[in-house]
Amino acid sequence: MGNISPEKIRNVVIAGHGGSGKTLLAESILYTTGALNRLGSIEDGSTTSDYSKDEISRKISINSSVLNTHWEDYKLNIIDTPGYTDFTGSVKSSMRIMDTALIVVNATEGVEVGTEIAVNYAKEYGIEICFVVNKLDYEKSDFDSAMEQLKENYGGHVAELQFPVNQGFGFDSIVDVLKMKLLKFNPDGKGDYTEHDIPDALKEKANALHQELIEIVAEEDEELMSRFFDEGGTLTEEELIEGLSREIKAKKILPVLCTAGLPGIGVKPLTEFICKYCPSPLDAAPFMAKKTGGEDYVEVAPDPNGAPAVFIFKTLSEPHVGEMSFFRVLSGSVGAGVDLTNQNRNKVERLTQIFQMNGKNRKDMTTAVTGDIGAVVKLKDTHVNNTLTGKNLNVMIDPIIFPEALIEQALQSKQKGDEDKIASGLAHLHEEDPTFLFHFDPELGQTIISGQGELHLAIIIARLKEKYGVEVNIVQPKIPFRETIKGKVEDVEYKHKKQSGGHGQYGHVHLRVEPKKRGAGFEFANEVVGGAIPTKFIPAVEKGVVEALVKGPVAHYPVVDVKVTVHFGSYHDVDSSEMAFKIAGAQAFKKGFLEAKPVLLEPIYEIEVTVPETFMGDVMGDISSRRGKISGMDTNGKMQIIKATVPLAEIHDYATKLRSITQGRGIFKRRFSHYEEVPKEIELKVVAEAQKEQEEAH
């Protein structure tokens, strides 16, 4: 098919909770529209979306997958996203550049946490939401219950456009409330159907829902509302269709449709609905962008004749191909051989070859027009969140803000000498998945990796081995404890005196060591009078103390919040030196610190946990068992928000535990708050471990 015009493009992201059938629904759309000649299956790892080794072995989506197909004279760009909460970064990045979110709801489970996350992301980016109640061919499917939950959660704008006739085993018929027809599907999985009159037994329900739909549409439009009253509480079919289309594009109505993805039931009407009612790139709101090098915002309108602008939303490292950058054309059009400027890096990039993707399968694309989705290989220095533009358009699209990391682990190389390969592999894996982060912590002496959950990090480690040939061990990250004091020592003395051949060494200091307010940092003061210590040696005393702060005397953790004052001492005309006073300062400080009631401090984090009310008691009990303190409660719709402070040492596995006790429905955010004194029994263990490590090191 040749180049398609932007008004005939539909960009759809398929999202929802894990297990709601998104991948098979995407597969079925490709199959029923002729993009595939056979339907793939999850069991034998043959779906177009889930093609990576870890997806096939685990039988879940891990990456977002870009797909495309054609229906009549429309082009559908589809992104199938993971449902497992460890991979919500892919959902968010896909929502950023698509126009419609097809949010799939499992007919046996109703609204789940993945549904809520997907709806929140769609609302954040202001894209159209269309609910699809799927798996209606399953034994325990309950469309009415799912519908009730959708209305309860998302209000009166939720519009039931279809309902199933014989859900469960043997499901093959849907009533279309808009067309007022019964759609009966062939059992061959190709999605073909015939239209029939609605049976008498279902007419009353269909008429009531049709009337409800008319009222929802009229309610959202003043002109239609007056016609509704003029025409005796109804609208013509033409008015209904026009009003519905307009209000769906204006995001005033959230339509609900029915499907069973595997047998292809409801899939063709869903495709028709997307093409007829969902927004094209030209209907979508302009992307907001900052002028390069400034703070002023401008609109990048979806103008097919405008200067070219593309936004990179995903990168993938493919064997034998190299790095592949996925983009959406925001304005103008691009083709192979075009030079664009990367506005984020001020570098010119040539699009040598562009592709349209179906999973891992790529096909040359001559031109990508406004609103289209494509991929390009071998860009020199372009990354996720970069904007590439033609001449005279100097703008940068606001970046995708990825979810913050919820879990940290430390890794160790199994093989000495693999450190560079590990660093390079981790950097590539972060490129592909910006929710995966890593850094080397010099204080802890560990490489720390962080992500959305244990499965997320397990997959990163598996890919590190598979793609980059390096194996690592996962260990618990060390806790960055701090040392401080609670008491004051007025006078601590240390004399550094050494006699050897030639000049000796002589430095003699008296220090006062006292605590400061938590968070106040370190302070050094000089109160020496009468030249007891020459002024030129005072900086050396301070330097000795500062160096001693790095590894505290108790357990070798950094010392914080102390004031050290040098107030007396003595010197030797020949033997005194900066080095001698530096040593004296350090040793006096260590001695004084141990006399001034030293304590260990641990990092405390603020957490905000969002859970359904049912799980409140369990979650609060678990927080208390982690030495947490509840600091407040709030509500957000049907969800409860628990605010608490918890020691970092107690929340390394919290993401996993929270999912376990809330059946996957709890989510949380965390951020560093402050340092607090460690309970004595824990301090004793930490000190003992530190001493053991020191002994082993020597």
C-alpha cells in the first residue's frame, strides 16, 4: 500500500492488567485484517508481539511491541504493551505518542490495578480511552459486573456500545447498541460476522441501552441537547453517530466494546469502530515543546506540510542490526536520506533507512507522514526522549517521565575482568528500558541496579548474560549508615611525637568535640590563642579531622553533624610539620568521638502506598513490622493512600511483598527523607559485621 494520508491513520496503544488478553487481541486484529495468514499462540511462542526469548519462556509480555495493519483505506499503528506492573515504563512511553488507549478488561476479573494504571497514564497524556471487555468466551466471564465496575470507577461517561449475548463457552454473538443489530460470528477465528435483527428477548435491554447512549451523547453537547428535547427525547441516527464521534474525539465519552480475542469474536467491529470513531493524528492535540535553549513553550501542530519533527519514544538493540530507534512523526514527513537535527544533542543525524515494524519483522518505508510510527537504525547519538527536526524548527518535546525505581539490588561480577563488559551491557539495557537504572556507589563499593520489581531486575540480569555474555551475582545492597555523637567532650588531647634519624615529627593538639543538629553537617573552629599552635598548622589539623570523617571510628561509615574546635596544643621549632599536625588532628578526633556517646544513623524513607480499602489492615501491619511509622492517610477515589516513614534497610523487597499482600493491586512511591538513630540491637549487629569485614580485609 502506498503512502497514506494522516487523516486515515489510527494510533492505538493496547494496555491493561496482565492476563487480560492484550497480546492475543493484538494478534487477532492483525489476523482478521489480513496482516497475518495464521494466528500465533502464546503457548508455542509464535505471537507477533511476544518474540523475545524471555517473553516466550515466561509467556508474558515484557516489552512494548510496535505493530501495524490496514483495514479498508485506513492504517492502524498498534502498540501492544506489557500488563505486569514491573514493566509499566513501556506502557507510559507508548501512551505518550499514541492517540487512543484501548484498555483491555478481563471479563472474569473486572477492573484491576493494571486497568487503573493504564487509565491514569492515558489521562495524564490526554488521549482517548476506549474500554474493551475481553475473554468473554471464558467460563466465569461476567460482562455486567465488569461494566458496573467501569461505571463505578470512571463515572457516567462510560458508554456501553455492545453487550454479549451468550458469554462463556460457545460465545459467538454480540448486540451492537449503536447499530441496533445482533452480530453473529463465524467459528473459524477469522472474525467474519453476519448482522441480524435483535431477538425479542433482548430488545428491551437493547432499547434501554440505546436510549441511555442517546442521553449520554446529548448531555455532552448543548446543540444536541436542544435537539434531543425538540425531538421528544431522542436523536436521529445521523445525529447520534456524528455526536458520538465528536465526543469520543473530545474525550467526553468512554466507549465500551466486547471481544474474545482468541476466536476473533468482536475483533472486526472493534477495528471498524477504531477507524470510524477514534481520533486521527490530525484530530489529536498538538504536542507541546520548548524552544531549544529556552523555557518558552510552543505548539507543534500535526501539519502534514510543516517542517519535519519526530520524537523518539523507544530504542531496541537488535543482533546484526544495531540500535533501532522508534519514532512518531509529529509534523511534516520524513524519508530515507533525510538529515535532521537532534535538538537535545545539537547533532545532525541522517535517516539512512526507515522501517515499519510488526514485532521483530521490518519492512522498508519510503516515507513516514505526520502521525505515522516508524523505526530507523544506526543513528549516531540519539536516545529515548530526543526530538529530531528539520531546518528552522528548533524545539524539544517534553520528555516521558518514567516511573521511579521501587527496588534496588547490588551486583557482583562472577568473573574478574568483566567489569567493563558489565558496564557497557548495563548502559545498553538502560537505553532500551529507561526504568532500569544503575550506578556505582563508591561509598558502598557496589554497583547498584534499580527497577520496578524483582522480576524486572531478574530479566535485566538474564539479558545481561544472553546478550553480553557476562554473569553476575545479585546481593543485597549495603545500607549507607552514618556515624555521629550525642555527647560533648570538652578536651581531648593527642600528641604525635616520633624521633628518627634527622628531623623528628611533633604535633600536639587539644580538641573539643560536640554534636550538631541533625542535618547541620560538619563545622571546624579555631580557638587557639597566644600562638600555642602556629596559624600555618591549623589547616593541617582541620585536614586531618576531615579525612577522619570519611571512615568513622565506630563502624567505618561517614561521620556527620559534628563540630570540632581546636583550642590548645604545642609545637616544636624543628620537628613540627603539617603532616605531624594532620596526624595529631585525626587521632585526637577519633579518640574524642569514641568518648562522646557515638551512635549509628540509618536512612529513613517516606513511602506513599495506594491500596484498595480491603487491604488497609494487612498493609499497615506489614509497615509496622518493618519498623515503619504511619504518618497520615488519604483517599483517591476508591483507593486508600497510606503515608509512612520506613528505614531503607526494611524496604528492599517491599515492591514484591506489597504485590503479594494486595493481590497485585497495591502500588507505592518512595523518597529519601532523613537520617535517624539506629535501635541499639541493630547497631550492635552492624558494628560487629563492620569489624568482621575489617579483620577479613587485613
